[in-house]
Amino acid sequence: MNTDRLDAVIVGAGFGGMGAAIQLNRLGYDDIVILDREDDLGGTWHVNRYPGLTVDVPSTTYSYWFEPNPYWSRLYAPGAELKQYADHVAEKYGLRRYMRFNTTVDGARWDEDSQTWLVSLSGGETLRTRFLILATGYLCQPKTPDIPGIEDFGGTVLHAQEWDDAYSLEGKKAAIIGTGSTGVQLIPKLAEDVDELTVYQRTPIWVMPKFDVAFGPAAQRLFARFPVTQRLLRMSSDLFMDLMVTIAMWKFRQFRPVNSAAARIGALHRFLAIRDKGLRRKLTPNYDFGCKRPTLSNTYYRTFTKPHVHLETAGIERIEPDGIVGRDGTKRVIDTLVLATGFDVWESNLPAIPVIGREGRDLGKWWRENRFQAYEGMTVPLFPNMLTQASPYAWVGMSWFDTVEYQMRHMNRLLGELQRRGAETFEVTEEANARFLDRMLTLLDDSVFHLGDCVNSRSYWFNSSGEAPLFRPTSIRQAVKEQDRFPLSDYAIA
């Protein structure tokens, strides 16, 4: 065991973990370790490299407010530029010196005697730290579908999150399982290369038109020389995204017509791309807009009108060594299987590692037995000096950066109070946590999750109990303001 006490251990070297490290530095903490199981930083933007990868939130909004990037090539930047942005942030703020890659965390346990966290690594090492910050993200545990015969497939299997750039799709007969956000980006690219493509769809997704523009050299020079111009653009994209999410999802009771209008835009987008009524019907969601993460594309629907692209919606009976057999008996012979089946958010990711707090409380077990909950989406009773970013009621807006930055404000106020008092520990009280949970549940009563028709959405936003505790059902503006106003008495500080 390393007997030296660190200031903080951060689990995860994505944008969340980097934001937490930047905030700790601002507060004067420098003895920090950032652990990541991958071989480089960037989180999902390092792991994901599949063809067609882009952001589905305007790049002006999908970035740190305090670190604007004037060099985005487009309003919706390709994934490689997000990885470059992550590298830039790490370099500018000196974060690589804290990072340890290819390091798997087995678990963490609060040690009452020393008032520290003991973080166990897979190699046998144990780190002792004052603060523990879980920054593993919501989408970090890829999910393989439980389909009979999938292990016996004799061709090539490509996982969207483990893409093999060396593998050529040219001339292949391919199938893809999954039509979520990843599938919507990937399917048009696959169709450009393969001889035949079969898309297996379980649940249609709401696909909206993508109003994308390129930022040429002149625009980039303007943004770099006069940052206020990009700030104004960001304010516009921030306001639009926040307003749409708040009105269409959280204020569904009061603004149901706005939600319906969004659905009509999606329907018109589908109609203009596909004239075949039968095909269009198969691609039409049978749940309300907002129940499942929508996405943007101007090419997805048109791809299905190509003669070598086939849509299967009957479901999969089994996978054989040379193809896929549908529940309707149809068999498609393929040589390449692409899996775009998303992530396991609930069973193995909340939390992503075993965490044991005071009195032996197991965080994962406690969440599953007592509802998913976290005060301000960050702290949990009986888990002193622990902050968790991808947690219940944390995700605000549609840009992960909005969540990270409101949490940085919370860290600033909470840890600043610790320093002011010369205290060693903080722990949210049971009463404050219960009050916050009750408020979130009350706000959700007005949401599309409770009042809309979400039965057929099969959305990862819902857990096995039918609850939707990932999102903080408020506007971004409200979430940010509350970090400057939450009662410090909500914490036991000692």
C-alpha cells in the first residue's frame, strides 16, 4: 500500500475528470492522481473512433465555457476534433502529469480510522486519498446483446466502441444491430462501402434535421481574434438547447404543444426523405418525443432508400456462423457483424466500481434497494469526501459540459468552505439528500417521462423500475444558480 495520503484520486480521464482536476488546482490541491483503464485521455472521445462519429450537440455548446475552441471545423464537429480538444485542455492546464493510464480500479473503501479513502488497483496497489471523485461517465460500459449464437458467428464482429480501422468494409455483406445515436451516425457510412447492408432495428429513434455549417479559415480567425463573436454564437446555441430540453421534456405538462411540434418536425423530415409508406412506418417511433434520446442526421433516412440497404424489424431469433435468422424466419447471409448496441448504464455502471462508505454501506446495493439518489447529483449520505459526477439527477441539459461545469461550481463552494473552516471532511446529511430527492421527483411529475407515452421507447434513460433518475429536471441556468445558493448546513463538515 502507498501510505502517503493524496489530496484526491479521480477515476476517469475524460472531460469530467479533467474538469474536476482543474477545479481542484484552482483550490490549491496539487497532489492528485487521475486513473483511467484506457491508454490515453479523452474518455468516450478516445474510445470511440467509428466512421461518421460526430457530436450531436453544437460544438459551441459542447465544450468548456472557460476554454472556448475557435478552431472547430463545423458547428457539429467530428469526433477526432473532440479528442484533439481534450489533448489541448490537458496540455494547457498541465493535467497529464496527474494521469495514470492502463490502470483498472477494483474498488474504493472509506477507512474510518484514518478518515481517508482506500482505492484498490487491479495490480494489487492501494492508494490512500482524502477525496475520491468518480468521473467514469454514464456511457463507459459497452453492452453486448444477449442473442443466441452470437459467440458462434464465423465472420468479423466490429464493436462500435472498439472499431478496427484496419478492417476494410469494401465489398462486404454486413449487418448492424442497433439504431440509437451511434447507429444513426454509423449506418450511412457503412452503406457507402459495403455491397449489402442489413439494419436490425428494435426501436425506431426520433431523427431530426441537422442544421450544420462549416467554419472555414476566415470564421476560425474571426473567433480566435475576437472571442466575443464565438461567445455570442455559443450563447445562442446554449439558449436554444436549454430552452428546448426544458420546455419539451421537463415542462411537458405546460408545453405539450411544443413537444408535439418537435414530433411533427421529425415526421416531416422522415416524409421528405422516404416516400415508401411501409418503410416510413417502420422507421416511425411509437412513443413521444423526448422519451428516448433523439438525434440529428440529414442522411440516415435517405440511406434506407438505397437498393442494397435492408431494414429488418421482426427481431432476431438467432445468429448462425454465416448469418442472422429473424423471428419471421428470414435469414440474411453476412460476413461482417457490427454491434451498435449502446452501453449498460444501470447494472454495471452506477457506480462503475464497487464503493463502500461508512458503516459498510455499499453504494450500488444501496441505490438499487433505496432508489437512485444523490444530493445535487454529486454527494451521497455515508460517503464522506466523495463526489460522483455521472450519478442520479446529475445530467443537466444535453451537453455533458453543462453538467461538469455546474459540478465544478459545487466543488468550489463546498471545498472552499472546508478550507475556510480548516475542516477535514464533508458529508451530506440524510435530511438534505431526502429533501433534494423529493424535489426532483416532484419536478419529474411535469415531465414527458411521467406524462408522455414512453412505454415503447426502451430508453436507457429508464431503469428496471421504470424510473428516470439520470437527469436533473431543471434548466441549466437554474442548476448553475443553485450551486451558489445551496445551504452549507446541508453538509456535516468536521
